Amino acid sequence: MKIARDWNVPASGSGFVTRFKVRRSFIDRYDIKDAGGQAHLEYWIPAEDLNDFNAAIVGTIEVVRSFP
């Protein structure tokens, strides 16, 4: 939530925290990256893989928190 609140809001005016599932067969192709400390680990999916990423989402995307 810190990234959405403290980085995204000042940069773009809002931030969102979402939760969703991704097929393991897709996500296993990527490494987990440090996005600002051990508490902020994430997968970095290259833009050219966005269509495959979207196709690998399973179920619905839930907005957990929003920062207007």
C-alpha cells in the first residue's frame, strides 16, 4: 500500500492496490524484484508481455484499497 499511497498519488494523483491470481506457468518465468526494500517485492512484467500477462489472470481483479 505504501507504493500506491506514497509514490503513485504524488506522481499521478491516485493509487490503487489490487489482488488477483495469475497462472503459475506464466509467473514462474519472471524473477521477484526489490521495488524499494524487502517489504516491497514484486514481479516486473515487461510491457511486451502484457497481453500474455492479462491472459494468465485467473478470476476477478479485486481493488483492495484506493488512494484518490
